[in-house]
Amino acid sequence: MSAPLEMPKWADTILVPAISVVAAFLMAGLVVLSIGENPITATRWLLQGSLGTGEGLGFTLFYMTDFIFVGLAVAVAFHAGLFNIGGEGQATLGGLGIALALNNLSFLPGFLLIPIGILAAAAFGAFWAAIPGYLQAKRGSHIVITTIMFNWLASVLVVYLLVNVLREPQSMNPETRAFPEQAYIPFMHEVFAVFGIEIPPSQLNLTLVLALAAAYFVWLLIYRSRLGYAIRVVGANPTAAVYAGISPARIIIIAMVLSGALAGGLAVNELMGYQHRLLLEFTSGYGFVGIAVALMGRAHPVGIVLASLLFGILYQGGAELAFEQPNITRDMVVVIGGIIILFAGALDGLFRRLVAQMLARPKLARA
Amino acid sequence: MSPAIELIAINKRFGDVHANKDVNLTVERGTIHGIVGENGAGKSTLMSILYGFYEADAGEVRVNGKPIAIRSPIDAICAGIGMVHQHFMLVEPLTVVENVMLGAEGGRFLRAGEAKVRTELARLAKEYGLEIDVDAIVGELSVGLQQRVEILKALYRGADILILDEPTAVLTPPEADALFNLLRSLKEQGKTVILITHKLREIMAITDCVSVMRRGEMVATVETANTSPPELAELMVGRRVLLQVEKAEKSPGRPLLEIEKLSVVDTRGVLRVANASLTVHAGEIVGIAGVAGNGQSELLEAIAGMRRPILGSVRLGGREIRPSEHNPHQMREIGLLHVPEDRLRMGLVPSFAAFESAILGFSHEGRLGHGPILDHDRLIADLSAKMEQYDVRPPAPRLKTSKFSGGNQQKIVLAREIERNPKVLLVGQPTRGVDIGAIEFIHRRLIALRDAGVAILLVSVELDEIMNLSDRILTMCGGQITGERKPSETNEQDLGLLMAGVTDEAA
């Protein structure tokens, strides 16, 4: 008989993820040890590089911003019972939307252009997710398959456009010309400078505030709104949704649209906040990290913000680590990140079951 | 001769819950022993201890007079105890022989074991009248025959003592009769049968002795011949219960729900309801009797707007429902509410907090929130009030829906639908998996609603319920309405024939 996985909320949201992270770090430590390096030193470099300096912290928070958006995107679809693997493609399209909007409307002032850019990212991302959503809802094409295909389509589409259409004629690089300067989302160190506070410069920009606002908005949507209620009914019990007069097809499309729009936020942070042009592969696989972030955060916005911070630390600290200890190559850092994803995502159920059994054994079943 | 089973001072706690308190039970060899009790009374825990799913905290188990320790189902099987679960433990794509062999293959290769199973099954078939096509695919057998496979599995493993958990819950009346004949012949051959059920009629019909559990304690063991259903019900609940709710004669009002020549196909294109016509008047309960799976579910779902009928019309309060407005949402708006048959798959969302399940189908109602946002405090207060009114226990609106017992879940569904003042109420299996105390409550509510002038269409596979509540009874078989009766002018045999498709015209 399978044990019901009931446990107190604190155990579900904090204890289990914490155990996963500790187990992942132990495992990663063994890997580091096996190549003849000291795991304690490595961990120190990792934390030092991501949290120990103002600059490092800035980069960590920059990555965190990316992960919050894609994590939320996966979570919203997840609540509707959908596994949106297409964050990469949706963010890529979001970037295309930004480039088209900003470079064609460069005569507008910043206070109009910045919101337009953000909306364009959301709209293009939403569009790219809506098609697999529609196919799932009306044709039953599996969303996992279609979103993966749409990642490739997005990638190929943007390569074509950058090489043949959007590239500056005199440039050899497959990238657009720089966005109009008034459309740059201000760097955090610039914002602080206005108030006379000096912080070390980094890529971190005001998009972080937008990401946190998005997290609040998703919480409100999923757990408090009528629409979120319908989304959760469809995800938890599609038959009950039909009984309740909620159309699963409609909700699936809506959830995918919201999910794609959120994924577009990644493009806002990377392009409007930092790169200031559209270039190839700016998503760097972060769309997939969003899956791990959402899994680890239990698809809850608070969990997602915390998991994003963890992954931000890993990405930034990992880069520092590779720099300081050349034996631990960039690839090795990827391995460590992979171990964390493995433990936090795939093996999450393992610890969940153990913890549930330890905590709940006495109350398992009632006659 | 020592008794087949003796349980002495069995205690089992799950955290704060004392599921079995000093339970003693003696089952004599060669008898059929019934165990009754409400949901949560500790019957299943006790049987799980006997079958080795749980270990008792304290107490002794004796089989044939010998104290033994049962730590796992394997120990139980070795001691000659077999169990037939309410939900079958069968592998549907495999044949009967393969299912019986499963876990007792007898070696690395199947051939030798299979031959042994075949001879043994042939012997069992002869000895107990347990005929079955041993090469049939289990998934293609009827539910009654699948249950027979479960019994064969237990007997093949040498069971002398057979525990059956709610065996008739899934059976049609004729299948239940066949099961009882089988149990009688097992008894004649010296086997011991323990029957867990909540149907008092079955207890009276087949058991020699009956033990009653209430709140973890064994409150009585009596010889069946010396007791009566009202007495057993009182022992189970701890107070007097009315098994039959009284209702006054009432002349029905104007027709509120009129169904004409309705035909429905399922998702695979099979015709499930064929040309069904019926009318329900204000202040009338029309009961649809039928063996499960004869189109009643599809009929209810089609009326509620969950399935699109291929033919036919639905009129509500005299007005024809257009196909464009025939969906659950708009039917609710115009006063047709629906207590669905399967509350866990349809009527509630088990993983939601109770107060969220309590607005399923109504989450768009303006009064439940501000604009797009739901007002949780309001929902919780609403449900708190209803929980008091409907005696839902525990009265905890934030508790997860799945944590409530079946009866209390059903009360949450009923409260949700009834409190919205239906004109027409569709009710499917209102008391399935609900304990006796709650059944009485639910029946009273339905009668009160009928007295208030609501038109109620009731679907149930429990004939007692149909006979008790209905002002008129329709029978369904194979998607067709096969007859109409007044409860006062019919009996179970008569209805049974109609349910089997022997129509008035043919008779």
C-alpha cells in the first residue's frame, strides 16, 4: 500500500528542499574530492564568489531575476496540469518582440518605450506558448512534445531573422543594432547612485523588481483569483472542471498564454536590462533551469524566489569557482549544477517520501 | 474444537486516534461472521491487523487455537487466511490462470506452475461450484466474475478463513445472490468467512453471527437469528436511527423538468442513453433504478449539460433549453443543480481545502469576492455556517477535502447545491460510501426539499433508497427506460425484472 504523502506545510516547503540541497552539495563534494580538490575550499569559493562581494551579489541577483521569470512560467502551466518545457523558445520570441518594438519605435520617449518593450516580450512569449496550448486543448497534441519542437522553431526562426533580416548591414555579428538608449532598463548601481548610495556595478537592473512583482502577481492569480481557481481545478481534477462548467480547453490555452508571457520576462532582463540588443542564444538554457526551479519551489511563488536565489548563487559562484580553481573547470561546475537539479527535481520525491514517513507514520491510515 | 480466529485485547493507535480499543473477537470455524460498523469504526484496521498490513500495538491473535504473530500478508496466507479486497488486486490484461499464479509461480519457468494451477482450479470449480473460463482475460470479465477470481486466488493459496471487505458494493443484485450462494457452499465445506459490510440486509440474509464495532470498540457480538436491523443500526450509531424516513403523501405540482426522446453517446461513440423520456414535477422525487452502467450516469450528465445529447429535448420550467445554453454553467444559472454520482472525481477537488471545494461550479458568483479576486474569509465563514447546519465533522473549513469521511464530503456537496435554492435537483448515488447516521440525514434533507416544491431526479443503485424516497420509480436497462412504477405497487422482484430489461410489453 502506498503511503499518503501528508506532512506539515513547513516540512513540505522548507525541510524537504533543504534536505535535497544538502544531499546535492554532499554529492557534489564527492565529485570535487574525486578530482583531487578540496570540497570545503570549493564551497568557500562558491559562496564567496556569489555572496561575498557586492559585485558577486549583483550578478547572483541578476541570474535570480532570470530564474524567477522562467520558474513562474513553468509553475503557472503546472497548476493547470501542463508541463511547459518551452520556456527557452518563448523567451527567445520575447526577445524578438523586444527588438522589433524598440528598434521600430525608437522615436518614443523612455517612459513609453520601456513598458512597450516589456509588453512586446510578454505578447510574443504568450503567442509562442499559445500555439502548443491550442494544439493541446483542441487537438490533444502533447504539450511536452510541442513545446520542445517550438524551442527549435524559435531558435531557427531567430537565427534566420538575425542573419538575413535584422542584422546591421555593416556588421558581421548575427545581432541587431543596439536598442535606443532611452529604452534601457536602468542598472541597479545607477539607480542607487541617484540616491547617493554607491554599490559596485554589475548587470543587476531594475527588472529584479519586476520579477518580484510578477511573483506576487502569480501568487494572487493562482491562490486568490477566480481564474486561478479555475486553473487549479483543471490541473487537479479535469472531470470536476467539466462538472463545474469550467472549460478545460479554454483554461489550458489561458494558462499557456500566461506562462509564455512570464517566460518573456527572461528576455526583458537579459536584453533590455543588460545586452541592449538581440543576439543569438541569449537564453543560455535558462528556460530549462526554470523547470528545476519550479519543481524545487513546489510551484509556489515564494518557493520559486528562494530556489531562484539558490540557482543564482550556483551560476555566479560556479563561474567564480572555475576562475579561482582552474582544475574545477566550467564543465565541472555544470556537473555540480546538474547534481543539484537531479536532487532538487528528480530525486525530490525520494526525500519527500522518507520525511513524510518519518513525520506521519503514526497517523498513516485510519480504519 | 477451537475457534478459527480469536483476537484478544487488540489495541492499535494511529497518533491520537485509537483505532482499535481492547477489541476481542471470536470467529467459530465453519461459520459466516459479519462485522458491521460505521466508516471509521475500526473494522478495516482490525482486518488489516489480521491480514498483516498493520501490527497491533498490543493483543494476541490466535488461529485455530494457536497464538501466532502475523507481521505481513505472507504470514497471514501461511496461517490459512485469505482476503478479498473491496478494490480488486488483479492484473487486468492477464488471464485468470496467470492472475491466480501471480506471486505463486512455483519456479523459474511458468509451465509447471501453470499445469498445477489448472488442475487446482478444476478441483475448486467442482468442489465449490466456482466455474470460470480459466483462459479469459480478467479485464474482460464482469465485476462479479472478477471477484470470483479474487476468491479463487485466496483458495488456491490454501485459505481456510476468507475475509471479504464490502464484497457487494460493486455487484448487481443477481451477482450478489450468486456470491452469497458461493459463500454458503464454502461454509458447508468447512471454510470460515468473515464478511465486512454496512448493508444490514446482507448481514441478516447470510451471516450466522454478527459483531458490531463503534469508535474503535467492539460493542456487541450477537447471533444473527436473535437480532434485527433496527437493533444493529442502533448499536452501530449509538442512538436510535430511522432506517426508513417518513414522508407525507403529496400531490405533485406542475412539470419542472421534461426530457423528451433523449439519446446520448459516450466518447467512444457507443449509444448509452436511447430515446429516454421522463418528466419530474414540482414537489416530486422520481427515482431511477438500474444496475450501475446502464446509462443512468450519462442521462444525468446529459441533463446537467456535461454531455451533449445527439437527439432529444430538455425543457426546464416549461421552457425549451437551446443547445447553445445547455452547459453546466447556464443550467445552474436557471436553477438546475446537480449532486454528482462520484463526489471525488466530480463533485469535489480532493486536494483543495474544503472551503474551495465548497464553491466548485460557483466560483464566478459575484458575492464570493471582489472583482476577479475571491474573498477567502467570506468563503470560510460561509462554509463554517453550512458545516454547522449540516453537522459536518470536523467543522474545519480549511481542512483538505480528502481528509473528510465520505459522509461528510457528501454533506459538503449537498450543502453547496441545496443552499442555492434549486428548482430542479439531480442527485446521483447520494449515499454511496456514506455511513448510516449520515444516510438518515441526507434522506431527510432530500424529503424536505421535495416538500418545499423542488423537482428531484434521483439515481441510485440501492433499491432500498429508491423505494424509500421516490414518489415514482423508473427503471433503466441498456440505456432505455424499461418501466414505471409507484413504490406502493411494486417490490424488489418486480423492479429487478424491469432492471434486467424485461419490459412491460414483453411480459
